[in-house]
Amino acid sequence: MAVAGLLCFTALFVPAAQQNSPSNELPDTTVDRVTGPGWWPTKSLASTKGYVGSDACVKCHSDIGSTQSASEMAKAAYQLSGGAAGEPAPGDFVSGSYTYRFIPNNTLPGHSLEVTSNGRSVSSPIVWTMGAGDHGQTYVLDENGGLYESQASSFSFIHGVGLTPGHKAAQEGSLENALGTPLKGADAVRCFACHTTASSANSKLNLADAVPGVHCEACHGPGRDHVDAVMAGQVLQARRAIFNPASLTPTSSIDFCGSCHRTMMDVVMREPEPGALTVRFQPYRLEESRCWKTTKDARLACTQCHDPHAPLVRDTKFYDQKCLSCHSSGKDAKHNASGGAWTATAKICPKATADCVSCHMPKTDVPEMHSKFFDHFIRIVRPGQPVPN
Ligand code: HEC
Ligand code: HEC
Ligand code: HEC
Ligand code: HEC
Ligand code: HEC
Ligand code: HEC
Ligand code: HEC
């Protein structure tokens, strides 16, 4: 943490010209960020000793704590299933000769996933639930001490069971292998890094210390040095010892959320031909839009529309003011911009004056997810046009 503190300090002395031209900054891959110096979300540190847990943070930052704990991100994972995680979906899912079904069991070892083929069944207990449940949940199974990602997932839209996104139908003839795919190595570390807090050390899973969900230190980094410094009355030192994303440039700020939601470069590097599934990767989609490309402006940073410390606002009209901070006449701009410091210069809509995102960020089907996602590629949508990649 001392090193990170030092880096925060030197960052204050970036030449002013550089600070004022974020538009020259290129988006990064998350691998570049987590292998670089200092803190970045999903980074695996040498040990988990620096983490103190969000209960410690909210003793002083109580206002943030009360809303953050209600957010979807705080609920991105659960140990076991049932309880706050909700029950796995009812019903059968048939794939080839295999029939998948979740078997409820409210006493330990808890719910399990069962697969049946030609009259024979095997099952494994669910040890982790991934996903808050708004779109769906996928399970981590324990098969004889090894972790597996479940072949079947629960989907809230269809209130039923289906193939886990990204999985292929299981090979016939091996019932034991049909339950899921092994979750190990870097894939397992990344899965838990995005859905839990403090889950690895030295790039190895360390689930004994993992806290389910995305909490304070998943974004701000381990807080022990920060808390110690506050307690010692060294406020300046305390501020340097914790990562504050508020100081990031717009591009870096989007990359910050992209460490889990996938940055533009993460998508480009991994998928030679990005498809409609990228609608789930908001940083990539947003940076495709003309609004972003022509401005790279802080008014389009994720944090401008979403409070990372609170649940998602599910009311499309709430976002009108965000669009109008650029797309309105000078008179409205003064009225709309927070603090009055912004000037709106972008064109005005010839069609409507409200509910902008309902037309320009359309809800788009992601069939694999049995769900719809708001497309962050802000654009004019013409009837009959395919969803751009
Ligand atoms: C003992 C009280 C205390 C605890 C516990 C505490 N903080 Fe703070 N925190 C402060 C104070 C005081 C400041 C400085 C506020 C200021 O200067 O306006 C601060 C500032 C911050 C900042 C902004 C830093 C900056 O650049 O100005 C962040 C981010 C932060 N805290 C996160 C956390 C997290 C995460 C935790 C838990 C790991 C935590 N805090 C625990 C008291 C505390
Ligand atoms: C450490 C990983 C991580 C980081 C960093 C992160 N997120 Fe998330 N976020 C998630 C996960 C995982 C979920 C999924 C929760 C769920 O299961 O629905 C999520 C969900 C959300 C949701 C709610 C989606 C829904 O459908 O309910 C919003 C909004 C969101 N994130 C915004 C942000 C913003 C803005 C940032 C940057 C300030 C950010 N996230 C940074 C991991 C992260
Ligand atoms: C790079 C970070 C990252 C990794 C790795 C990752 N997830 Fe996620 N996951 C997310 C984010 C971000 C969301 C929220 C997507 C949204 O709502 O737009 C999410 C959402 C989900 C959801 C809810 C459905 C949805 O799409 O909203 C499930 C279920 C899920 N992830 C399971 C898993 C499992 C299981 C693994 C590992 C085997 C995994 N994820 C690996 C970041 C990640
Ligand atoms: C999903 C990532 C994420 C999580 C989880 C998260 N934060 Fe933050 N936090 C941010 C971002 C991004 C900012 C900068 C916000 C901005 O630019 O307006 C921030 C800013 C802050 C600040 C500084 C505010 C300022 O005005 O400079 C404090 C203090 C803070 N967070 C505390 C917490 C505490 C306490 C928790 C847990 C209860 C927490 N955060 C959880 C992403 C997160
Ligand atoms: C940072 C300022 C900014 C914000 C915020 C912003 N835009 Fe834009 N937008 C622009 C600029 C600049 C253009 C390029 C054309 C122009 O100059 O008007 C543009 C272009 C567009 C276009 C035309 C796209 C095309 O391909 O021809 C639409 C539609 C649009 N914006 C809608 C929106 C909506 C809806 C929102 C809110 C969700 C929004 N914008 C937020 C600056 C912004
Ligand atoms: C101009 C405003 C705006 C910006 C900027 C923005 N979003 Fe959104 N976002 C929205 C709207 C509107 C919704 C849908 C809200 C609703 O459910 O009514 C949404 C929904 C989401 C969801 C929920 C998934 C879904 O589609 O249901 C996630 C996750 C998310 N945003 C993440 C991000 C991230 C990460 C960034 C930065 C790359 C970002 N957003 C930037 C307006 C914005
Ligand atoms: C009912 C759907 C609808 C709503 C709501 C809507 N728009 Fe549009 N908007 C359109 C259509 C359609 C066009 C394309 C008009 C054309 O070129 O024929 C458009 C065009 C635009 C353009 C491009 C203008 C140009 O001259 O190139 C911008 C910018 C824009 N809208 C922003 C917004 C903003 C900001 C809001 C919210 C205040 C909004 N829109 C609300 C449908 C809508």
C-alpha cells in the first residue's frame, strides 16, 4: 500500500496540459491495468492481509454504506444458494439425452444440481451462487473437492432453467462430466475477482477470505493502511492510502468500471468479431457511440449516470438530464448542467424532448441470457436495422 500511496501522490504532478486533454488517452485492457503498478479492481495482491472488510469502512462512511449494500453489485454472489440468494429456478432443462434439474434441500449441504440420462442420475451440491438474480444465476458446484461451473443456470425472465451462457451442450456418454465444466486456474480467479471481494492472493483462489459480492475494497483496494492513518490522525496520508476513482480521466474512469464490465480493449482483444452479445459490455458499447467518440467527455463517464454506491435507477426518464447536459440549447444547458459549468453544444432531437434512452439506447435481446439489456451504443435506431456489433 505504501507504493500505491506514493503513486497517488506523484499522479498529482501530471503536467496540466496532459490532464486537460483526456481525449488523447487510449482505452486499456484490464490485463494491462492489473499488471501495472498500484491498485486496480480484480487485481490479485500478494496477500489478503490489507483488507479490513466493508463493516469497518461504513463506521465512518455510513451514508455510502447504507445504499451500497442494497446495490446489485453488493449482491453479485452468495455462498451456497437459497436464503438471500433465492431458490434455483424450478423445472427441467433437456439437452441431448441429459435432463437437468435443481434439487431443493434446505439443510446442509443445501441445494444441488442433478443430471439424469438413461435412467441414471448424479448430483453435486451448490457451494456458490453467482449473479444477483435480476437476469440470471449460475452456480459453482463442488464435485469431490473440485469446483465446477454449472452446466445449467436459473433465468429470471423465463423463471426456469437453461443452458449456462457460453457453454456448449455436454458430450454424450459421460454423466459425471455433464454437470458442469471445471472452474480452475486463472478463469476461477477472474470469476471470483469480478463477483466477490478479497478472493485471491498471489493469483490463486483463497476462498477462505472471500466475501460474496462487490464491496468497498473490491473497487477501492485494501483499506487497512487508510483506516490506520485516519485513526492516527494523519488525514493526508489516509487519503493517499486509498484508491479514489473520482480523480480518473473519463477514459480511465470507464476502464475502471470495465475491469469487470469489460473495457473496449478487453472486447476487441478477446473477440475478433464482436457480436450482439457485446450489448452486455457497456464500456465497449458506449465508446462506440458518436457521443463518446466526438467528446470523450466526463459527462459520459459511467459514474455520471450510475452511482456506484447505489442500486441501478430503473426509470428511463431519470437519464434525460444526462443527455440534455450536452443535447440542448444554451438556455436549457445553464438550467440543466450541475453547477452551471457545462455548456451544451450537441444537436437537439427533432423528434422528442424526453425519455431519450427509450429510443436511443434500446432494450436489446440477448438470447443466450433469455433477457434484454439496454444498449449503451447511443445512436439513431432505424426500424428494421440489425443491432450493430
Ligand atoms: C476511522 C474512519 C474511517 C474509516 C474506518 C474509513 N475511512 Fe475512508 N476516509 C475517512 C476520512 C476522514 C477521509 C478523508 C475525508 C476528506 O478528506 O474529506 C476518508 C476518505 C476516503 C476516500 C477518499 C480519498 C480521497 O482521495 O480523498 C475513500 C475512497 C475512502 N475513504 C474509502 C474508504 C474505504 C474503502 C474504507 C474501508 C476499507 C474506509 N474509507 C474506511 C475516514 C475513514
Ligand atoms: C469488481 C467488479 C466490478 C466493478 C469494478 C464494477 N462492477 Fe458493476 N457489477 C459487477 C457485477 C458482478 C455485477 C452483476 C450483479 C448482478 O449479478 O446482477 C454488476 C452490476 C452492475 C450494475 C447493475 C446491473 C443490473 O442489471 O442490475 C450497474 C448499474 C453497475 N454494475 C455499474 C457499475 C459502474 C458504474 C461501475 C464503475 C464505477 C462498476 N459497475 C464497476 C461487477 C463490477
Ligand atoms: C471480467 C469480470 C467477470 C468475470 C470473469 C465473470 N463475471 Fe459474471 N458478471 C460480470 C458483470 C460485470 C456482470 C453484470 C452484467 C450486466 O448486468 O450487465 C455479470 C453478471 C453475471 C451473472 C448475472 C447475469 C447477467 O449477465 O447479468 C451471472 C449468473 C454471472 N455473471 C456468472 C458468472 C460466473 C459463474 C463466472 C465465472 C465462472 C463469471 N460470471 C465471471 C463480470 C464478470
Ligand atoms: C463498484 C465500485 C465501487 C464500490 C463497490 C464502492 N465504491 Fe466508493 N467510489 C467508487 C467510484 C467510481 C468513486 C468515484 C465517484 C465519482 O467519481 O463521482 C467512489 C468514491 C468514493 C469516495 C470518495 C467520494 C469523493 O467525493 O471523493 C468514498 C469515501 C467512497 N467511495 C467510499 C466507499 C465505501 C465506504 C464503499 C463501501 C460501502 C464503497 N465506496 C464502495 C466506486 C466504488
Ligand atoms: C458529452 C456530451 C454528450 C452526452 C452526455 C450525450 N451526447 Fe449524444 N452526441 C454528442 C455529440 C457531440 C454527438 C455528435 C453529433 C452532434 O454534434 O450533435 C452526439 C450524437 C448523438 C446522436 C446522433 C448519433 C448518430 O450516430 O448520428 C444521438 C441520437 C445522441 N447523441 C443521443 C444522445 C442521448 C440519448 C444521450 C443520453 C443517453 C446522449 N446523446 C448523451 C454528445 C453527447
Ligand atoms: C448517459 C447515461 C448512461 C451512461 C453514461 C451509462 N449508462 Fe448504464 N444504463 C443507462 C440506462 C438508461 C440504463 C437502463 C436503466 C433502466 O433499467 O431503466 C443503464 C443500465 C446499465 C446496466 C444494467 C444492465 C441493463 O442493460 O439492464 C449496467 C450494468 C450499466 N448500465 C453499466 C454501465 C457502465 C459500466 C457504464 C460505463 C461504461 C454505463 N452504464 C454508462 C444509462 C447510462
Ligand atoms: C420516440 C423516439 C425518440 C425519443 C424519445 C428521442 N428521440 Fe432523438 N431521435 C429520434 C429519431 C427517430 C431521430 C432521427 C431523426 C431523423 O434523422 O429522421 C432522432 C435524432 C436525434 C439526434 C440527432 C439529431 C441530428 O440532427 O442529427 C439527437 C442528438 C437526438 N435524437 C437526441 C435525443 C435526446 C437528447 C432525446 C431526449 C431529450 C431524444 N433524442 C429523444 C427518436 C427519438
